[in-house]
Amino acid sequence: MSMTPRTDAQSPAPHDADSHDLIRVHGARENNLKDVSIEIPKRRLTVFTGVSGSGKSSLVFSTIAAESQRLINETYSTFVQGFMPTLARPEVDVLEGLTTAIIVDQQRMGANIRSTVGTATDANAMLRILFSRLGQPHIGSPNAFSFNVPTVRASGAITVERGARKTEKATFTRVGGMCTRCEGQGAVSDIDLTQLYDDSKSLAEGAFTIPGWKSDSFWTVRVYAESGFVDPDKPIGKYTEKELHDFLYKEPVKVKVDGVNLTYEGLIPKIQKSFLSKDREAMQPHIRAFVDRAVTFTTCPECEGTRLSEAARSSRIGGINIADACAMQISDLAEWVRGLREPSVAPLLASLGHTLDSFVEIGLGYLSLDRSSGTLSGGEAQRVKMIRHLGSSLTDVTYVFDEPTVGLHPHDIQRMNDLLLRLRDKGNTVLVVEHKPEAIVIADHVVDLGPGAGTAGGTVCFEGTVEGLRASGTITGRHLDDRAALKETVRKPTGTLEIRGAAKHNLRDVDVDIPLGVLTVVTGVAGSGKSSLVHGSLPSGAGVVSIDQGAIRGSRRSNPATYTGLLDPIRKAFAKANGVKPALFSANSEGACPACNGAGVIYTDLGMMAGVATTCEECEGRRFQASVLDHHLGGRDISEVLAMSVVEAEEFFGAGEARTPAAHAVLGRLADVGLGYLSLGQPLTTLSGGERQRLKLATHMAEKGGVYVLDEPTTGLHLADVEQLLGLLDRLVDSGKSVIVIEHHQAVMAHADWIIDLGPGAGHDGGRIVFTGTPADLVAARSTLTGEHLAAYVGA
């Protein structure tokens, strides 16, 4: 191969196209940002730091990433845009130098009961093709191995219009892999009828005990009472066999109630459709409690929980069927796939092997493909989403990560850092919102926002290198090298909580005593069995209050006051002081402004374009009718109270005319968890991840229980806030509570009275207790990965 020789004596001047090496943001005002202007270098790793609520997500996700996605969406036809999410232009004056943004956030993966790790990552799709080609006996297409596809058979006459019309008899069969007994869900439900109705009463007497089914005016109840299939005045316990069958199991049929055509259906299928088809975690608390009482789920006896039909399980490759493959730990499945030698499917094997190796590389080799995606933690869900980007050929794109080290043991953080650097080295811009010092120190460029949270934040405090951050004197710079010291003395237990023979998921018949009356930290590498031990094996009836990482669900009408129940005592106090009804002081009830229905803004839907929200002219954004604002408590109206910060409101309701002990207690808990700066009426949709976690913690602190279980409470917390969290944990223990924390943060480990370390590895390499004792003993022994990292952290 010949190459044309260069004739120029000196290198040419840089091309104009190479000068666009910065993302320029000017005048960003999204959420709490205060006219922020910064320049972010392209093809570098930039970390955004700052206390929780300082504006990191507003800058990175709501401004830079949102505008990039909006501009890309506009390149599609208006027809296609109608099916895509509509994004408003962020509040910013200038955004230049944007590239395509790929967002890898911590949003939980779809918790549909049919969604698994395999279906969410396309690994299942490749496995199904593999078994349809190589499985013996051959049973059909890839659909025959899918637990979401039922077998369908049909026959009848069809008319073929080809020349002379001709009617032919045709049959159609589609072989699916769905188990017919559990319909591909892996579990069957058994419903306790005594929890659905009181059989000593008639329907007219209000026999139903289902939440929301007690009113006679409720259409569902009237359908049963006025259907004609059962006698509404006869006690259910005295129904004939036919009446009881029609009441419980009748197929859907049209009936007329008050001249309205409605569908009558037996109670059991009705309950299955309205309650059991939904994800349990997405239900309201009182509905979830009803389902837990009324329904027991057991493994399907026909498919043994595999979700697959007998035919799908009969087809094997080398003695392994698809159910066995999906149940394997992914690291083992990758080995099995590498051992297959079949030239006819070589490209498929290579692609499947690459996907499975990506799981292992990213630290998720301990999962199995049949793991329900709704059971993944926020950190695991984020890393699963990363998999499709690891081998991507795309370059010069912007990857945006939201705390990628969440849920990672210090041992695994270095691996995550390597992956982020690899994405950067391929020529991509990597933007990371992060709190962990181990992840901050690898940055090429750091943007520190603050100085405080909420209205006290929203400005750029520092921009530059990590070394510059250390010397900057900002709150992040001062705390970057903080190291918690081991306690000189630890508390003595007041008792023990015994766990015996724990075998859930990967636990190996674990016996352990958890001390009561102290701060206990359960740690270990990701996938070692911590959550299985604490959430899945604690004895029932131990007075446990569990605070997990589940998302807070709430619309833009929800705010800290409604979520915590704070608004109830406030409304009653206003009503009592003014001699009117409490409902007047709710923007979601009688007191709502009629023009905006209590939203404070009026939304205009513009079809495929982003809707426009304008402040309501009648209430000027206050959300209440003018007459309601004439009522005062302590000289303030209800809109002024909702505009207060937690700290202001705590003082307001603590003394004087407005003194309300019930409201003051809730506000005290909010201040305790570090949310003193939040305004009471701030929509939940504007809170950061760390703020939502602490809001949930403040709410649960009111529950009666002797044992508090917290799942990674440092998620989303700045280094400076961790100290405040430790103070809160101490106060809980000193008040007589027992606190059990699942945690990877070394500051929390060092502060513990007792440590339970699981491992030594993840998946089937874990599930054992590798250490129990005090943090000082763990550091001295250095016998586990946690011990080694904790010793390095405290400088022992």
C-alpha cells in the first residue's frame, strides 16, 4: 500500500471545525439556578458536586441534557413527535456546543411483573433465538420460548380474492412459551374470601370489605347489587351454589344499571384484574396492606416458578433448558455460552457473550436473567442501563450519569471509575453528578454548586481541577479529604434479634444475632446478600420500621406538607381559629382557586410541542380562592404558610397564637434530617433524589417501632451532610431505638457500634457471614475486603 508523501514543511493551521471544544451555558435559571454561566470542556470527564439540592441535577439533567434531547426530537417528523415525550425549552439564555446526550439515570426500571433483567436488556431475546435454532427437540420459533407469548390456535373460513373469489378453510397456530396455569407470572395467587366480604351481611348492608367498595353509590358495588344474578338483600353466606358461583366466578356479561350499560364480572376475576395485575410497590399504602392481607402468592406448581410451558422446558442444549439458563448466575451463563461451538450461530453467540460479559465487567455478574427488574435497586438499575453503552461504536456523544457509584462497595468503585474513563477515552464527553470522593478525584474538570441548598444554592462556587477544588475553601473542598474516626467506645447491646437458617436468594443457611439498642451496619460487596438478610429474613413482629430506596410517588400537586401529613394539623388550626371548615385550606379541595383548580398555573397543551405553564392570573400562583386568603392564623394566610421554609415554619408553629404541637413535631423531624431549607409547598416533582430519600425518612420516624432499618441512607448526600446523618442515627439510638443500616459508606461503618460483613464475593460466591464485631476489630483483622478498605479509610 502506497501513501502520498506530505509536501508541507509545517503542520497546517487548526481547522475551524476543531475549535468547538466547549459546551457553553449562559444564564441558566432552571429551578433554583441563579443565572448560571459556565463552560464545560468536551471529550473530558466533568464531575458536578455540591450539597443535595444545590442545583446539580437542574444544571446537568434539566438544562444541558434536556435541551439536547429536545433538539434531537425536533429532527423527527411531527407525526413521530406526537408519540414522543414533549420537552419544554429550559430556562436558559444560551446553550452552545451541545452534542447528542445519552442519559443513564437512577430511575427504577419498569416494575411490571413480566419484566425481568433478561427482557430489559435483550439478553432473553438472543437466548430464545439460540434455543429455537439449537434446542432439541425443536419446538418452534423464538416465541415458543417466551413466557410473555401464549399459545394461540384458530380455525375458520377465509376468502381469497385472487381471480375468482374462493373460500378456503384455514387453521392458524402460534406456539408460545407461556405457562398456562400462572400465565407467565411464575406465581399463582390464592385469595382469602373472608378479606373481601363479610358473609353474614347482604350486599345492601355493605358486605364488601374491599378498600373503596363500601359506598352504595359506587358503580362497582351497584353492578353486583342490581345485576339480577344475586339477591342484594340476602346474606352472602346463604347464597345458593349457583348464586355463589355467579357472584364469584361468572364470565363478563353486559347488564343494565339505571339505564346505563355496564359489565358484570365475578368478584375473583375482578379483584385479579384491578389489584393483582399491578405492581405491589406502586400501590397506595392502604391498598398494599389490603393485598397483603387478602392474597397469598405461591410458586406456580406447574412451571415451578420458571413461567414457561412444559414444551419450552423440554427443549435442551447440552442438557440445559432455557429456564436453567435464565436461572444461572450471569457470570456462569457467560462461561456456558463461551463453551458452545456451533458455526451456524457464531454471530449470535458472539453478541450474546459480549452482552453477558458486560454484566460481569460492570459488577452485575451475580444477577440472573430471570430476576424481576422491579427488585433491582436504583444503583443496579443504572448499571443495567449502562450495559448497552459499553460496547457502543458511538463517539463524540455526551454521557450523563447520576451518581453511578450508588450501591457500590468501595472495592467496586474503582471498576466503575475505569468504565467512566473508558467512555471518555473513546472521545465522549462524560458528565457525572457525584458525591463520593473516590469518584470525584478522577475528574478532569470539577463544577461545584452551592453554597447551600434550595434558595441558598444555585450558583457556581468553583470551576477547575480537583487540586483547585481542594484549595478553594468551598464546602466540598473543605470536606473532600474528611475521614471519620473509629469510635473510642461503643454502646453495649440491650438484647439480640435472632436470625436462624436464612436461605433467601443466595444466603447459605445463615445464623446471626443482630444486637439491639445499638447502631448496626450490615455491609459487603454489591450482591453479597445484605438486603436478603435484612429485608427478607428479619423475624416478623419485631416492631421493624423499614425505610427502603423505593421512589416517592407524587404529582406536581404533592408537596412536603401533603406527603408528611403536616397539612392536616395546619388546616385544622386555621379552621379552628377562623370558625370555618378545614377543607377550605386545601388547594386540592374546596379552597382551590376555580380558574386553575388549585394548581397555581394554567397548562396549555400544544400537541406535539411542549405544553406551556402560565401563572394563574386570578390567584397569582397562590392556588387558593381570594376569600380563603382572608382567613389568618398568627397574622399569616395559608399561602404564606406554605411558602415558608421548614425552619421558619418550625418557629412559627412552635409558639404564640399559631402554636400547633402536631405540626411542630413533623417540622422538627424534617429539620432533623437536614431539610430545613425546603418550602412546605414546593412540588415533590422538583425535589432531588437525596431530598426525597430524607423526606421519606422523616415521615417514617413518626411510626411506632423499636427497630429502624435504613437502606443506604447516604444515597444522594453530600460529604458535609453525612455528618448530620450520623448525628441523626445517634439520636435515634440514644432515644431507645435499634438502628440497622445497610451501607457502603465508610464514614457510617466507622461510626457503627457493630458491623456484620457479608461475602466474600457476590451471588453464589457470597451469602455467608465473613465477619461480625466492632469496627475496630474489623480494621485490626483486615480479614475481608471491607476490612481492608475501612482500614485504609481511617488510616490504620
